[in-house]
Amino acid sequence: MPTDAPQFWGATPTGPDTWTVAIWAPQAGSTTVDLDSRRVAMSQAADGVWRAAVTAPAGTPYMFHIDDMALPDPAARQQQGDVHGPSILTRPVTPPPAWAGVAWQDAVILEIHIGTFTDDGTLAAAAQRLPDIAAMGITVVELMPIVQFAGHHGWGYDGVLPYAVHLPYGTPQDVVDFVACAHDLGIAVILDVVYNHFGPEGCYLHTACPAFFDHDRETPWGDAIDFTQVPVRDYFIGNAVMWIRDFGFDGLRFDAVHQIIDPSSPDLMTELSQTLRALDLGRPVHLVAEDERNETVHRDAGVTDASWNDDYHHIVHTLLTGEDDGYYTSYATQPMAQLALSLREGQVVQGQPREPANHDAPPRGAPTGHLTPTAFVNFNQTHDQIGNRAGAGRLITLCSPQAAQVAHAMLLTLPFVPLMFQGEDEGSATPFPFFCDFTGELAELVRAGRKEEFGDLDGVLTDPVDPAAFHDARPYARPSADADDWRALTTRLLTWRRAQVTPLLHSGWTGTTSKVIGPRAVQATWTFAAGRLHALAQLGAPLPPEQWRGADGGLTLGAPELDFAYCTWTDR
């Protein structure tokens, strides 16, 4: 398990101006490294790794030549330009100052995309907005991927150089400075990483190192990565170590772990988690998975701390909008009962057969009633849920303001870990479509792929390569007229959470009960060692007055005679 620079990959400094460069290419016939005008021969060891000792100052551009094919270093820490050009000899950064971190029970997450979070679209500009984020009570920012991908703008999930920072966002030092700024404000920083695939342009590993891939298994992005290979595992585990240890990130969010198929023992996720937790950095390291399988194995074993909970989103979205097409279909059947189940047990899909959606697919999921509420990251919106729909409309544009406010209150005061998407904190109606700036045939393939994947959702998808899709996706550039009111609501809700909910979470959860109490109303109680948390929500029709429990000493949004209202209180 690597705890230092990966031994199979990259440029590792060995002195002031000396380096060992390495690349795993077991099937290559010859390999050299070019530094400016010099070509240095590399020698292959029995492990299939080509290595060379070189002398050059930091900042020198270099490229590998494998069987006469020029390529950047797959583990480059910095690029001179785009993903096709030279890499830069770059020394590891100096980590930000040590700090105690943020406990997971205190986590309130804001997901942000560096390219659209500010007008400048840089890490430096994003850091300047962090004081406003902290003032509302947000304790964690989660960065969508920041690694190098082809082109200037995109969501970041098409990265091909996972050790290099995307140049338009800034330098490696800018990342350190951003993290340090967040820490100074009491904000932890989680990075979204993509270890299940590479983007469609600029990944030279397919040609230079075919052994990196399992050619007998296909994924939505092509040949699967072969995680049983030690150098492949080292590539990704070393990357995770770099972000946590060197750059000071407080955790990682793993994209689509259901596509990280590894029969090894331990599997990649387990070994990666063990490696990170063994670093002993004096602060917690939070590991969060996106896993469509709804499995609990990694959470049960402490490999991950939580998983994104799509089920909660789908139920709330269906209740507030009435949508029942695409993947919302199975959530439109008895949605209040499904919401009660989600409040009680987190996930709804737990291995039981579900109709009518996916009736030909085997059941997925596992029972989750034994998991603490903080094992689930709940959300009303994310980049996926906004961008992967016609028009990329936010929830606030699809339901009444009253309904959106009640959903916001539920998200931020229930005991699950809440996640907001940038702009949600101030009620932004700005769309966030999928965007990229691929050209030619690849652009057409992306257009076609989007239509095929999301064609069962009503409406017309935004053209992903239209420059306006990117430029119009900045939520804070054009605040809505009621942005101040929404910020005040967010602050009020998080003040309540910090005073009433967080102490209960720290005391330890012991159980949950929930029930449907009306055609469109649900009530739940979470029991902790230090007391109980209660919540009552009506989502589309008022309860009889005698059934409404006013939250004296608690928090109330709306009124019992309204279709949408919410109250929450504690017994401590």
C-alpha cells in the first residue's frame, strides 16, 4: 500500500535537480523520456516499469516516447498546456497548516464546480467567496473534479490526468491555498474523484499500456479498468494519498463506485480506505461513495463513511413536481410510504422487487435500517439531478416556492448529512446543464450519447457543446430577487441544526420510527442517547388541525392550513 509517491508512475524528486521518472508499460518495446531537446533512454525492470534517472530543474517540460508514440506522463502533477502536450517536472506541494478538521456529525455540504462558482472560474476566485459560505453555517465544500481534462470547460468527469490540476482552474499551489483558506474559516474540503474511467480524449494509457484495462469487460466508457493489477491499484491509491496528505483535502467523494469492479481481496476501495486512514494526520478523513447498487458492505466495514442517497431525492422530487417518467417511475407509487421508509431507513431500494421500473432487472440494494442517519448524504439537487434533465431546471423552477422552502427545511434539519448544490443556498433558479467543449466527431458522439441515456425523460436536452450551456451556468452571477431571503432561511435552518440536531448526532443514534399520518403528510422520530428529534411534514395537502403538532420551542415553516408546511422539535 503506497504511502509515498507511486513507485510505478510519475516523476519523483530525488535531489534539488534530480528525478526518477517511471511509467508502467509492460507491453512496450522501447521507452524514452524527452526533456527539452534531450532524449534519455529508460530501462525496463521485471515488474514492467520503465525507469530513468534524469537531471533537470523543476519546471522543465518532458514527455514519454513509447514505441515512437509521444505522450504526457499519465501521473503528471502539472501540464504545460493541454492534455496532449508536455508535462512539467513538478515537486510535491507543501501541505496547508495542520488543523483538527470537521467531524462527520457536523457536516453540511455545499457542492461546487470551480469553473462556474465565480465569474473568473478559478480556485483563487472561489476562495474569495468562502467567507460568505461559512457565514451561513456550511461546514464542508465538495469540489467537483478538478483534474486535467480535454478542452477548457466541462463538468470534470472526463479527466485523463488525475494527478494534474486542470490548468484553467489554477496551479497546484492554488489548490493548497484554497484548502488553507477553507480551513481558516472552519470549512472542510472534499474532492470528487473519478477512479472508474478516463475521459474520451487525451487518455494515452489505452495505447501505451493496454494491460491497464480489462478488455473482456465493458463499461459505459469503454474497456473497464483492471483493478487486479498492482500497478493499477498503486496508480489510484497513490492519487488518493496525494490529495489527502499533500494537498490537505479532508475527504474524497468517489464517483460511480458500482463501476469499480475488483474481485481482489482486499478490493481496491478497502485497500484505498485502509491506506488513507493509516496516514494518521490528526484530522478525520471522510470517504463518501456514489453507488447505484445501494449496497452497505463498505459502510458496514468502515471503508466509507456514507453514500449519496438518490432514493431520498427521487421521492421528494416526485412529491413536489408530480413527475413520474424515467427513473422517477417506481417512486411515484405510494410516494408518502416511500418517504416514510426513507426517513426511517435511509435508502428505499433495499433488495426488494420494485414495479414498474426495471421489472426485467434483478433486485438491487441491501437492508439499511441498521445504519446511522449520517451514513446517508441526502440532497434535493446535485449536478447530476439538475444537469441530466431537459432544460437543466432546478427544483425551485419545477414546484411552488412554498414547496421548495419546505423541502429545503427538511434537507437541512433532518439528521442525515445534507448536501446542497451551488446556488441552492440562495434559491438560485440558474440552470446547470451538462457542458463540454469537445469538437468534431467527439462532440457529435457526446450529443448522441446524452440523447440515448436520458431520452426517456420528457423535454429537450440542452446542447452540451453550445458555449452558452457553460456561460449561463453561474448561479451567483445573476442572483434572484429573493436571494437575500433564501440566504436568511438557510442561515436560520443551519443555526437550528447546529444547536439542536448536531449535539444529538454526536451522542449516538439508537433508532427511528416513522409513519404516514395523512394523504400527503409524514411524521418521524429519531432517538439518540441525548434525546429525540421529531419532524412533521405536509407535502401537498393540509392535515386536519388536530393532527398538526405545533413546534413550540422548535422550528416551523409555513402554517398547518397550507398545502406545504413543516415543523421540527427536540426532546433533550
